[in-house]
Amino acid sequence: MNATIWLSLTVFLISSCATLDEHRKQEYGILKSAVTFSSDKVIGEYGDQIPVDFDDKRFIEFVRDKIPGDYLDALKKHRLEVDPRGWYYLIKVYRDGTLILFDYSCTIELDGPVLDCPDVFDLSNIDNYDKCK
């Protein structure tokens, strides 16, 4: 009987971890979509003249009523840094103080899906991934 309880507990814990991992992947997918969708909205509004004072607060305020609610929730769950660079901007997204995603608004694809492939990016030199310079 003891072995049966142990086996049941083990199966439960493994499936719980898998479920948690799938949930995090789903959340990250929504976050990635939110960043790219928001970029389209910002570029659609400002074109190639991103305001010099365009920061995380202004970014969230701008996209608040222009993106789906789950996208807005995903963005608001994380710390954002927005760095305007004239005709485009760099957005960096952090979870618990760790950079998990970055994107240059001038590209269609997401430039830095860090969690999807953590060993690919040199996070101390993300300007190396700037295709907009």
C-alpha cells in the first residue's frame, strides 16, 4: 500500500510539473505575441518618429485600448524597459529581474525570444542583434 501511495504521488508531481511547464510556455507565447502585436500598433501610430520620451509607461498607456486584454495582462505582469531610438525602439521584458525577451520594433519577427533558446543570445551585448542600425 505504501508503494502505491508513493507511485501515485510521484505521478501526480510529474504531471503537475508538466502542467506548470506547459502553462509557462503558453504564457510566454502570449507575451511574445503581445510584444509583436503592440509593435505594429506603435509603428502604425508613430511611423518612423518614435518620441524621445517613449518609455514603458507611455508604451503601456498607448497600447492599453489597442490590444487584446490577455496581451495587455501579459505585458503588465512583467517589468518592461522601452528605449526609443529615433525611428524605432527596443523593448526589453524582464521576469524576476532576468531578461526573458527583447525586440527591436523595426523588424517583423521577434528578435530575442530568450526563453525559447537561452544559449543563443549574448545578453550583455544585445545591440549586436539590432538589425535597424
